[in-house]
Amino acid sequence: MDYKKLNEGLKDIQNGDVGFIKKKIYKVGINNYKVPIKMFYPKVENHFNTIADVSAYASLPADKKGINMSRFSIVITECSKDSISSEAIEKILLKLQTEVECKNAYVKFKFDYLTEVFAPVTKFKSWFNIPVVMEGILEDGVIKKYITVEVNYTSLCPCSKEISKYGAHNQKSMARVKVELKNTTIHFEELKSLVDKASSCPIFNSLKRIDEKWVTEKAYENPAFTEDTSRGIAEQLDEWLDQKINDYIVVTENYESIHQSHAVGVITAGRKLK
């Protein structure tokens, strides 16, 4: 369908060059656009379907009145129809630059990713949800791509264990890990594994009594403050720097069981992500 021909004779106000304040807008575009996406599990042929909440923006120069909003959803729909990946993110940015006629572009996909986990002793399978953000920025001709994951884990307080006759207080916690990608593929499971290794104990959704005994003792044997967990994740990410990633930021948050406040740690590679 030749929509340009259909639009002949219909005035396009947003392309005007008079009657507006001449100021540059850093970002203008859309958000809350829902699209179905497909993710491929690592090392297997199976795929996972979910729904992403997408935002996309473009820079608007001072001498241009408006942006063509319909092109955002058209580009996103077209470029994400097969699967979503860092390559698809780059494709969207470059196509937005052309279709929207902008210098800089930005896109973000937010969705839930489910991965299989197995109880430590009985090996009962359950699904572990990882909230994910995949985003890309095209600015001054340079493309940067990022992955952010949120991973729940168990933390057990070293101080409580040290001073108490019986047990130690523990709680569910969360690590938010954001990495800037190099030209490589990183699976969400890899980022989860970093959190699992640095925490008192991973979280499982299906546990029999023998599994619960295992996780209770595992956490007790591996007490960790939020500071310990954030440093433990960062130490592993340091090994990826300049090989798999360019930068990272880690936020750990303990949902304290004996306080209303949460314990939070923030650590970075000391580069641009803050």
C-alpha cells in the first residue's frame, strides 16, 4: 500500500517550520507500546514467547516542530517480529535514525524472562522469573547496548549469626545488574549465575523438606551483608570487562526481615555507569 499517495492533500502540521518555540528536545517519542517478542534459550532450539513494554525516542532539533510518531511503532513492530536480541536493538536504532530522520535515537524493551531452576537435592523443576531490560542508544554516531536483570536471592546476616545462640536472621534480597555490552552475546542465565555465586543462597520455587534443609544450611554457611554480595558480583564482572562488557553497575537490596528499611549497596566499574 502506498500510504504516501493516500496522504496526498492532507496537511502535515508536525513538519512545519513556523509557529513554535525554537528549542531542541533531547528525547521525544512513545512509551507503553506492547509487542509480542520471542527469546531463544541458550544451547537449545526451544524459544520463549512473552510481551514487552517498549519505549522509543528520538532527538528533535530546534528548527523542527515535531516528530512522526507513527514511525516509532512501525519500526519496532517490524524489527522485533522474529526475535529480540542485541542485533535487533541495533537494527531498530539505525532504522529509527533513517525513518524518523533524527540524529540520536533510543529504544528500551522491558519484559519478564522465565528460566528453569532445579531444587538442589530432589531436582524438582520450577520457573524462575527474571525482569529484564534491553536498551540501546544511538548518539553522535555511536551505538551502545545494555542489559539489566533483576535477580532474587537469599541473604543471611553475618552479624546476627555471630552474636546469636540460635540461627540468624535472613531475608529475600534482590540484585539489579546492568552491563554495557561489547560485540558479544550474554545470556540472562549468565548474569543470574553471578548473583547466585555471590549470595548466601540462590532462590528456588519448588522445595521438598530435604531441599529446604539444604538451602537453610547453605545460607547459614554463607552469611553475607549487602556489601559482600555487591562486591562479590562486581569481582566476577571485573573479569568480563573489555572482553564481554564495557561497563557495569550493580545494586543489591536486602528486604530486611527485622527492619522496615532495606539495606542497599551500589557498586560500579568506576567508568561511566553510575
